[in-house]
Amino acid sequence: MVDNELIYLLLLIVVVYVIGKIFQLVKDVPDLYLNEQSIIEPVRLENESSVYHSNKNFGLRSGLDIRYDSYKLRNGNLFDVWEIVLNNARKNGDRGLTINGKLVKFGELNSILQNIQLKEQTINLPLSSSVDLNWLVVLLYGFLNQIPVQFSKSQSTRFEIPNYKNTLDFENEYHPDKDKGIALRFSGDKVVEFTQLNIISAIASTIKHLPLTYNFKNKTMLLIPPKTGSNEEILNFIAKLLVGMIENCQITIGDKFSPDYDIISLHESQLPYREPSFWQAPLLQLLKLGKYPYNNERLMYINNSISSKPIFSPSQLNKLRISYKCRIIKEFGYFNMVGPVILTDYFDYREFSNLFGCIFQSIDIKLINGYLSIRGYTIGKTTIDNKLESKDNNGFMPVDIKGKWGRDGCLYIQQ
């Protein structure tokens, strides 16, 4: 009898072990992947943490790595972005983008941009303005003429749409001067200015955050415009718009949420909550074990401010992943950064703290007395009361946000 009990016990142990191994094999990524989400410098200063970097720093850290003179590499600029967009249209067909229900071809946009002339040294877009064709043309015109686009409480720069044709012709001979100048400015109590490099780096880092196997080809993309007029929302929208344009997505800009797109980007408050169905309950349990249960590449970006209280808990985000049948990347932005400070990994479905994430590829973070200090390519120049925001000797900008490093290399924000 004792021998039988011992045999049953051993069999049970073997079964549990085998099941555990099977679950390890079916996981999207091994545990080690999610437990080492940062590269950590070996030294640290008194009252400071070590400096943490993204572990996705394999190329494209600061730019698009465009080759010229047959051997040199450069980061790229906004002229290059438009050239890539038009080249894609020539090679793969001009998908254009749909804005407020109307399809506008990139060839048409290109013709409009070549035939309008705005003489202002700064062109304006209101912080709270709706995103329409005028908004889009003003933004792109500023980018391609190296005129700062200023977001403020002023009225929008207006123009009459000239007679246009559909042309994909665009000359873009490189000169270092094309890399220079302020591309975006936000005017208010604080004035924040962003260079072309800030924007290009955000584009590159967004693309490189995704797995190497992720394919943008033929993807449909829904961008829901900002609602609150906050810097973070506007900057996130612009970055995602340019990513979609570079990657030849079929872009729709509109206020109406629909889950029927391959890629969706919106503010957290704009996403309707939906519980999984009864039949999806087993899939939710599988997700919690680390296996995404759908055979698709559908992806949703949810953005919010790093200083705001999250609307959805990690548990609710998993339910949304199952009910909307998509992966979700949660991004936490800051008023003077293009792109997020931290964001969750493509494969991260863990139900931990309400506010945590790995580091955006283009920045470095350390903690000084528990508070964030950040440096990197996506940070704009901030002026408060005509005084430039201070940085330490190593170029780190203090952020009045308290956090703690996890053993997994993620940053956990303490609110």
C-alpha cells in the first residue's frame, strides 16, 4: 500500500513537472525575456540608482540610419520622412489617408504642399483644435519648409487649398542644414521646443520597440485625435501618424472608435471598456499564463500621462486584450517628450502595478533620491519664466515623479 502511494505521488510530481514544462514551451517568450527588460550600468553615485537603458538598443536608437555618400549613416530628418512616404506610394500604390471620412492621396497632399505659400516665421495650430485637412497640411508644410509649428491658444493658420494635381515627384538632395531648426513648439506657462531629431528618434524608437518579426505591410491603422489638448496627447498622435506614414499603413484619422483595424492608437480615456464573453474566459486564463491566444498581429496603443492615474488596471487590460482580440502596449508620456517615458512590452501580460513599464528605447533613466532623472533624444528644450530647465552635469533632466526599479528592469511609478 505504501509503495502504491509512493508511486502515485511520484507520478503526480512527474505530471505537474511535465505540465509546467509544456506551459513554458507554449509561452510567447521565456520568463528570462520579461525579467531582464533593461541594460544596467555597473556603477552608481551616492543617493542615485544606476543608469538604466532599454535592452532594445539594437540600432535605430536615435534615428532612421539613412545611408549617404555610399558609406556614411545619418539620423534622417523630416524631408526624409516625406521622401519615404512618396517612395512607398510609387512602389506599392498611393494609399493616402482617410481624414474625417475623406480619402486624401499622398500625391494630392504633395501637390498642395508644393503650391501653397505661407510667409509666417511661425505657423500656428490651437492646442484644442480638431484634426482636419487644414491641420494636417499646416503640420506637414511646417515640417517641409523648416518653419516651427506652434501649438498654443492662438487661432490656427489658415490657407485656401490651391488647385492641385496628383504628383509623387519630390526632390530631396541632402544638406546638413536640412537637419536643423525647431520643428514643434508648445507655448503656454512652459515653452517647449522640439527639434527634428526629437521627432525622428521617437519614430525610430516606436518601430524598434516591436519584435523583429512584426510586419507593418498592408496594415490598417486607426488614429483617434487628441481630446484634451495636452502636449502628451498631441505629441503621441504626431509620432504615431508619422510611423504609420513611413511604414505604408492604410491610415484612418477619425473620432469614432472601432476595433476593426490592425493598429489602433488612442488616449486611454477614449477606449470603451468591454468584458470578455463567457466563451473567452479560458483564453483569458491562457493569456495570464503568458500565451497570446489569437493568431493575429492586431495591436492597440493606449497612451496617458505618466503623472495621471491610470484608468485601466493590468487585470482590465488583459480582459481588453481578450475581448478586442488584440495585443495592447500601454504608454506613459510626459509634457516635454515625443513618445513615452516608459511603456509595456509587446509580450508583457503580467498583472502587476497599475503603472509600470520598460524604458523607451531612445532615453536613459536613473533615480535620484527615488525621483526620476531622464536624458535622451526625444526630450524637448523647456523654458519656464524665460529660464531654461536645468540638467545635471551628465545631461539628466529631473522629473517630479517618484519611482522604483523592479528586478525585471522595469520602472514602477509610485503615485
